[in-house]
Amino acid sequence: MPKVTFRYNIKKDAWSWVLIAKNKNQNTFGLNWREQVVHIPEGLLTKILKLDFSEAQDVTEKYLKINVKRKYREAVIKEELSALRNIWVKTEKSFFNTLSNITKQPIYIKKFECFMTTGFMCPYNQKENWFMASMWHSLPFSITVICHELLHLQFLHYYKNYLEKRGLNNEQIEDLKEALTFLLNEEEFEKIILVEDKGYPSHQKLRSRLKKIWRDDKIFDSFLEKAVKTLKTTKC
């Protein structure tokens, strides 16, 4: 059975801060960029935006080493990781079984890693099979985040190449990947998800369309075919 491990890594935390900060002029799916970087001190944010990614990550890591290594904050992160680990293990098997059944594919790897971030956003790394959960989120919300990111990884692993061959560009694939998390609010996951997966503001119409398609027959292959047609003929 696949497993998720939980830990904190200061280099990855710094990476996530820089990634979100440098997303200022890129697609944020309708989110307010400023609200996503309020945890970054203004002076540090200015430096991050001026430096290249690697230099900005080094500067941010030095800042985090001073602040995160304070005994109180370090203790909070440790306790939150422990609590999240203990709660997740109670639903892990059920989630992976459901995810496999819905996508009609076995879970593609035996070990995923979840890293705690001291930021608000929770990015993921598809190549290395890890994702993030925020220390600022509640446990129920973090469970939804974990499910959200695992759905992304499973979907991209099995279906990204298929979607490219069907003519979807990267932006359309990203939109579909994000909108697809409406599935977490369906009855298949009702015993696992306590906090609704709301998705991003710019995907609400697409999520609504995909939900109607899914509920017609709940067969993933045919659903995906119809989803591709929807992406090609309509805007989010």
C-alpha cells in the first residue's frame, strides 16, 4: 500500500516562498498575489523579486534558519507534523483505494513525501513525488490539501501525455488538473474529506461543467474524453 511520509525541510520551504513570490506576473488562477505573500517581510520580498531564483532561495533559507529554528516555532512545526501524520494514517488506505478506483489506475508509486511549509500556498514537485502542507492550516483543511495534491500527481502521471496527444496545450492541462479536484467533493470521498475542496476562482465554471459530465456515468475514460472536448470548445 502506498504511503505518505511527513517532515520539514528548510531548503524546500525556502523554495516554496520564492516560487510563490516570483509568481507575481504569472497565472495565479484568479488569486490575489499580494494575499499569498503576506507572510514574507517586505524587505525580504523586495530582495526575492530582484534576485534570480537560486540567489533568492539562498537568502530566504538564511532568513528561515534564523526564524524557524527558534525553539517555539520549531516545536509547533514538530507537533503539527506529528498530528497530521497520525490523522492521515487513519484514512490513507481508504483514500488511495478510492483514488485508484476512480482513475482506473494503480497508485503509481509506493512513497510520497509531504513537507511542511511556513507559507500559505502548498506547491508540489511532480518529478520527485512530493508536495507541501501549510503549518497555518487546520488539520481537516490539510487533509483536503493532501488529497488535492495526490490527485494532481496521480492524474498527471497517467494522463498528461494522453492529454497532449489529444491536442490540449499546457495551460489547458493545468486548468483541467486543477478543476478536476471537484471530485474530492463527490460521494466517493465523503468519508474522507471534511473540508470542501473549493478550487481556484478562475475554475469555478469549468468545475461546474465537469461535475455534470462526471455525474452522467462516472466512468473516468469517457469522462476524460468529454472533458477534453469541453476544454477545446469553452473557456474557464
